[in-house]
Amino acid sequence: MLSLRQVAFNDMAGWAGDDHGAALAALVRHREKPAIEVYRTGRLGIPPETLMALVADAAAPDACTDPRGFFESRFVPVRLDNRSGEPGLVTGFYEPELSASRVRTPSFAVPFLRRPPDLVPINDGSRPPGFDPEMRFARRDDDGALTEYHDRAAIEAGALDGQELEIAFVADPVDAFFVHIQGAARLTFDDGSATRITYDGKTGHPFTAIGALLVARGEIPVETVSMQSIRAWLAKNPDKAPGLMAENRSYIFFRQTSPGQPGDGPIAAAKVPLTAGRSLAVDRLLHTFGTPVFVDADRVGRAPFRRLMIAQETGSAIVGPARGDIFFGTGAAAGEAAGGVKSACTFTILVPRDMVDRLPEEWAP
């Protein structure tokens, strides 16, 4: 059971010292959302049309002059607390930047694939009997029947070869695996050009965290598990690495996008460029994209993290009302910063003032 409790801005530790202008700029990015993209209302009940009206207001000169005043006048802070007392959790993600080739070569042989034409979304009404209820994609065969899609091991063994789905090739299968986990990458080519790839569907198999497998098998102590320690284990165990990665049966397909403006992050689930340090991945079944979320985390890096962020991304492992993933930016330094983040936290969502009275005091996720 979840408690939704109104609090005062002045009672939020770190609120007064935050850079509200940076949060406002991330919110205003939603003006770049394609008109045909309509956000779903998360089960917490914040309607996207209300948020998008406030996005338009956020671009006005008076909001830019006083961003803190904008948030305090238009929103009411509502703390999300588990009745069990269990805290929330934040981790970090980033956009890898890799050297790549547009053609397969002996040095660049690991592909990123476009979404295949036989991959179709499914829901509770179309999901075949016997399918995992969490599966949201399937394969339509030549007879029109829906079957389970090829998993990671089958695809890497060649199940989709010959369909010309390859976007680009990289050198290291471990690098490619972590791009699948992050859901996006910036690729640079020998001629100096660049492109981005971003999520465009998956096989539908549940995501399996290989770090959790390594902890369960006694390979990595739970207190030291991180992206860095997982990569170190894979490098030390090249004979075991392919089999371990294949245990994550989920396989991601990508689409190619513009490299964007300098400093912009990738265009992710909310269809706006992510902003380093201000974009938050959330459970999209619960939260509505565009919702401002004040995250109060015990430790990110070497210090407490208290910052207003905007819900703009989601992920297979991001499940629950106070579960978030902080976007740290593009490249190796961002990866180092993101890879070690795992902190208890609280979420305080900013609810538009004209709808705060409609929220229940308790809510069952």
C-alpha cells in the first residue's frame, strides 16, 4: 500500500538550493514532442494534457525569470511513501559512445539490428495462451499465428541473418550488450560522422539482470555489484561471458536517429532529448511522462542527491512508484558516474494544483 501525502516545499530538504532553471529547461523540452505522440496516463492518475498545458506555460518569460516560483505556484508536492517503510531506489544510466562501422569487417562484426517486420506488439487481449503475462511482443509467422520470438541466443546464432536488418557494427560483444541494457548509443564512424540508435522494440522475453545472477552464484559480493564490477568479471572470464549474457534472453531492436545538437542526450521513450542530470526513467505504467519528480537519494557519487527531475524515460527494470533511473549523459565519464549508483531514496511528485484534490490518500500499486 502506498501513501500519497502532501508536503510543503519548504519541508523538502535540498529544494531551496536546487537549480530550478535546469529542471524547467528539461520540462520545456516536451514542446519538441511530435504532435502525434500522446502520452498514456499513468495509474497514479496525472493526465498528460494537464502536464502539457503547463509545459507551454513553462516556456513563458516569467517562468524562465523565476523557475522556482513557477514550480511552487503551479504544482503541489506529494510524497510517495510505502506503508511498509521500505524506501525507494535510484540507479543510473547513460548513453554509451562507441566506434562503429557501417559494414561488417573482421574487426567490427557485432551488429545492432533494426526492428524486424515479423515482430508485433501484443496485449492482454491478443497474448496467446501459455505466454508469460508480462510479454509484450511476439512473432507473427507466415500463417499469421503468434509465437514466442527468438531470444538473444538464437538471434546471436543467426536466426535473423539475411534480412538486412543491420544498422551498424561494433567490435566488442560486451559493449553491445551494455548498449542493449542502456537502450541507446551514439556511434561514430571513421569518416568523422556520427549517428544515434535508440530503442525500437524487443523480443518480449523478461529482462534478466546478469549482475543479480553473479551475486546469487557467489561471483561478485552484493555490496560491490555495479556495471564496472560486472564488466570486470566478463573481461576476466571470456569463456563464460557469452553464456552468461545469453541468460538475459531479452534482445533489443533499434532505430537510427539524428546525432542531435551538442550536449543533447538521446531521444528516448517520451520522444524528447534527454538532459543529463535532469531526466529520470520511471515506471511508465504508474507515472505520466512529463511529471516533475523531486528525488531525495541517500548517496549518488559521494554525496546526497536532492534534485528536481522530469520523468522522460522508462526501462524493463524500472518497476514501482519510487523506482527511478537517473540519466548521466553520453560517453565514458557518464558511464563511470552512472555505473556505481544504487541508492535508497524518496520520491516527491509535483502534482498540478488543479487536480491534487483528486488524488487518494492511499493507493495500491
